Amino acid sequence: MKFLIISHAVHKIKDKEVYAYAPYVREMNLWLKYVDEVVIVSPKTEGNPNNIEIIYEHDSLSLKVIPNIQFTNFKHSIISVFKLPIIFFTIINACRRVDHIHLRCPGNIGLIGCIAQLFFPRKVKTAKYAGNWDPKAQQPKSYKFQKWLLSNMSLTKQMQVLVYGNWEGQTKNIKPFFTATFRDSEKEALVKRDYSSTLNFIFIGSLVSGKRPLLAIKIVESLFKKGKNVNLDLFGDGVLRAELQDYIIKNELQDYIKLHGNQTKKTIQEKLKTSHFSILPSKSEGWPKAIAEAMFYGVIPIVTKISCVPYMLDYGKRGILIEDKLNKAIRDIEVVINKPNDLDKISQNALSWSQNYTLDTFEKEIEKLLKA
């Protein structure tokens, strides 16, 4: 089988090896075990791979480079419009030469791929929609259009769409799915935490406005000012890093709030084993992998009520659901942490649920998809 991946993920090449964002590549490597040849259509950038970029594992893999596009301002939008024909026809030509078309959505490149796949109604296709599939969610029009087109079985043929969550009223080609990071072999029994001493909070995610890292910092800052013995470690990088560092210094939070930047999977794993709470007050998510990873080790998640997160947290039995307003979030958190006898049960519930979703289980489901 010749397998095509159409993705907005930015790739790098070093020593003839292709690198990209580690969680995404780690997942794709499971798909690639069951195909003979791989073609990737995506943007490329220069530079050496960093701590969170890894190699695709396949002996027959080629990268078809397309320009990167963005519509963040007028200038970028005009430039991107002129790039669209190049991207579209590169994708069309790649689709002609493969047996299976795989789209990574949502995103600008995924949107173009959604349109291009219409010209190949007889080819087998899959799409991984890694964003929020909630039909009621407020989202950009381009995201809504991708969701509509992928689920429109009159236009989109031979397509299985993998989405996070089980939503009512979906077409037959929409398949509830999940994602994973750890193997069955990495499962560990619950290590009970001491919730009567220092409470260790962890934030794992990009330092961008959509993840609301500043709100996470303010939540822990407020708990500290209320007399709680707390600390917060933030793992990840992004455009807000300098702003967050300035806030920490200006408000003299350095003793209990620290930015660590991007770190390896192993470093994150070890930190999770000693953390009490994982906080991610995002604006939007699909299946927040960072939260599922934390739950895998019994870390209690604190997450906004978005997408399929309430389902993941069993509506409060496996974690703490919060609003995006600081004072309300603090009250929701305090209600739970002021009942220390309940925290062990929540932690165990989180671990038991998350350990059902391993890479081994994920791989079996992928194999079924590709061999169907």
C-alpha cells in the first residue's frame, strides 16, 4: 500500500531523515507499520531538530514540500493566496499516485486536502480530526467547513473520520477515537500522593493564548495567596514565554512557579510521577493528550469544560472541571482540594481510565482501519 499523509505539521530534514513534532510522529509511526510506501505533503523548515521532534520510522518515505501559509494578517493572507495553487496541485498530484489518502485536520493544509480528496471518490481515505468535534462549539468558519465536508457522505466518499468524543447525530463515516502516548509496559500502580503538604501543579502545553498558561499561573498564584502550599512547573514553549517570565518576575513568583521550556518525554514522565495536579485551562481542545498522559500516572487533571473533556473526566469523578474565569476557577478547585479524603479516589479513577488508552490499543485499532 502506498500511503499519503497531508499535514500542516512543519518538517525538518537532517542526515536524510525526516523529523516532526514528536507526539504526531509517534502516532503516525504506528500507522506506517502497515504500509509499504509513504509520501508526506507538508511544509518544511530549516534547522536542527529540537527536543520535541523525532524521526519517522519507515524505510520508504518521501517528503513533498509545500509552502507554509498563514492568514494572521493582511500581508500574510495576500502572500498565502498566491501559494494556494502550488499547494493544491502538489496535493492533487500526490493523491493520483497513492492507494490511501490520510488527512490531518483541522488546519489550512487539511482544508485544501479536504477539497482535493473530492476528486478521488474511489480511493480509500482516512482523516484524523484532532480538534474539537463538538457540533455546538464556537469555531472558525474554516474549521466548521472542514467538519461539514468530511461528514458529508454525498461529497466525501470512502472516508473514515476519526474524531474525539461520541457525539449524537453524526454520519456513519464519523468514528469516535482517541489518542495515546504510553505503552502497556509503562503502566504503573497508583502511587498515593500526600495532599496535606506541598501541592505540585504541572502545566504541559504550548505557551500560546489558546492554552491560557497565564491563567494557570494566576490560579496557582491565587491559591498561594490564600495560604495553600503550592508550586507550578510549566513545560512547553511558545510566543508567550517572555511575557510569562516577565509576569513571574514582576510578581515575585519565582520561588514556586518555574518555566522549563520543551523537555523530553522521559523528563515529563518523571515529573508526572511526583505531581498532584495537571492544569490546562485551554480555550479549545480535541483530546488533550497532556491531560490523558497526566491521568495515566494518577495526576488529577484540572481542565476547562470544553470538547470531550467532561467525558474524559467523567463529569468530575476523574478530575476537576473549571470555568475560564479566575475567581470561579479558584472556587471550583478549592471545593475539591479542601476534601483530601476524596482526592485519592479521584486520582485512582483518573489512572484506571487513562490506562485503557495505550499505544498498544491504539495500534490495534489503526491496524483494523487499514486492513478493513
